[in-house]
Amino acid sequence: MTSSAPSRPLLGPELGFREFVALIAALMGANALAIDIMLPALPVIGDAVGIPTENDRQWIITAFMLSFGVGQILYGPLSDRFGRKPILLTGLVIYTLFGILATFAYSFESLIVARVGQGLGAGATRVLAVSIVRDRFAGRQMARVMSLVFIVFLAIPVIAPSVGTAILLIAPWRWIFGLLAIFGGILLIWSISRLPETLHPEDTRPFSIAAIGSAFRLTLKTRQSVGYMAAMSLAFGGLLGFINSAQQVFAGPLNAAKLFPIIFAGTAISLAIASLLNARIVERLGMRVVSHTAILGYLFFTGAHAAVSWFGYETLWTFAVLQGGMMFCFGLMGPNFGALAMEPMGHIAGTASSVQGFCSTIGAALVGFAIGQQFDGTTVPLTLGYFGSGIAVLTIVLITEKGRILRPSH
């Protein structure tokens, strides 16, 4: 495959490029919003539904992420057979309905059921967003589009915790889930009215066990696909470790619960800056050079953070600066790892996106939960988790590239 393939036309009314990017970003943002908006509210939600311990509150995040990963397994093959749009609309309906159910949850168990259902619906937004982009773009063009999508998408984690905090000031915590249901409804209407079908007839695949199994085997046998999928899973797992325990870290060792939305927004902005930079340089330098350089930067920042925390020098400012540096490097890894994993999979984009989404999300959720559950009142477990995931990412990329990193893309 060439490093830059021409874009393919949409089947239906042509969506303007800016609206296309905005819609894809909003679809991907449904997942981020369903996590980040409630981080400041976890103590209130936990008290209301009877969650016994602080670490158990992390299940509100982890249950969503696990079902988000599981749901992706079918959406891709279904979309390869029946088209992107009808499967996406089905997922958005599920996301919205379970958002309404979560609004009226009365116990820990009913809230977790609602979060599992909402995660299942959100899985469609992730798979179909990536598949729709891959239907139209390849190689460095895809990486550039995904970077632009990330820039818009990252506005959501920047503002989501502040929105959650604002809701708590003027309304009960249930309105946080109500807002998620409203957002899902808006996406549903937008997609119905404006999104054309992007799956071309020649790319349609039969929905059968044999066809799906063949596509799964091809996805999991392709060295580049598996390697960068695993690397993304571990890197994202480190990030989820932070998300799972962020509220506890700011309320506990950093003693800065009121500053949590501001610092969280600052780290998300560093991600957005990295994505903007990536969109400008990836077509010139290539995905490998950019992402491999970012791995080394990630190890530097996470190693420094682990050392600062281990020797007892952690402050709010060291945390914010080193976390921002780590997130900047993650912003250069994420879209390029995803594009590199999908690059050889254009002819089975839907199924490949499902397999990669399932494996990377489940893996990341488990890694992030394991890191978050180690919270002991300090930032040491969290920062060591970052550093350990970074070492694992570098190791996997070295194996995938047969020991040769920082080389231009083919």
C-alpha cells in the first residue's frame, strides 16, 4: 500500500470536509464524554447509590470501558455487510436509551447495568468512526484526518469535567447522565440527516461465521496490525489508569480537588496541541518517525514523574507539568498507532476496526483498572504504572519493527 492514497467519494450527498471532521470527532467524543463528565461527581454518585469504597467507584468507568470494547466485536462485521450508517444509528439508539436508564438508576447494580449498556452502544461510534474515515482515506492522509478529528474531539475532555462540576452546582447528579442521553440524541439526528453511506459495494463482505473468522485471522496474523494494536492498548491503559484514579489523586495526595477540572483541562489541551502538530508534520515525516520519537519522549516524562513521586518530591505543579508532557507524547502516538494498525486492513476496514477496537479497549481497560486499583493515597502507583506501560510499548514496537525504529514509512 502506498503511504498516501487518494480519498474516495461518499455514496450520497457530499459532506463538507469540516462537517465530516466535526461529525466523526463528535461520534468519537461520545465515549470520552461518557467518562470524563462524571469524574468530579464520582464521590456524590458513589454516596447516592451505595458504593462502599473509593476504589470501587472506578467500576463506573471500567464497566463502561469493558462493554465498550466487547460491543465492538460485532459492529465492524455487521457494518461490512449492511453498511456503516444503519449499524451506527443502531449503536446511537442503544447509547441514548441506556443514558436515560442511568439517569434513573437507584442502586449500584442498576447503575452498572446502565453503564454496560451505554458502553455497548458507544462501541458502534468508535468502530464506525474509524471505518468511515478508512473508507475514504489511507496512509498519511488518514493519519492527518485522524489528527484533525482528535483536535476537535479533544475539546470534550478539556471541558467535560468542568461541565460535570457545573451540573453539580445547579442540579442533581442524575442530570450528568441526562446530558449524555441528550448528546446521544443529537448525534442520532445529525447522522440520520447528514451522514451518507461510505461503504462501497465492492467492499461489502458476507456476514457469516466463516467470513468473519477469515477476517479476524487476517487481522490478527498481520504483524503491523497486531503490533500497533497492542502498543496502543498499553499506552491507552496508562492513560486510563490516570482517568480511573484522577479524582482520588486530586482530592488526596495533591489536596487540590477544586483545581481538578482546570488541571485536567490543561493536560487535555497538551493532547490537542500534539494532535495539531501531528496533522502538520505527519505527511512530511511519516507516521513511524513521529510516533517512535513520541515513545522516547513518553518514557522520559513518565520516568521523571515516577522518580519525582518515588522520592517524595511530588507537588501539584510537578504533577501538572510532567502529566502534560506525557499527554503531549501520547497525542503523537495515538493517531499514528491507530493509522499504522489500520493501514494494511483497508479491504476489511470494518472487521479490522472491530478486532483492533475490541482487543485494544479491553486490554487498556484491564491495564487501567489494575493501575487505578493500586491507589494507596500517593501518586507512586500511578506514575510507576505510566512508566511500566511505556517500557512495554517500546518493547512491542521494537518487536513489530524488527528492532528498527525511527525509519520513514513505506
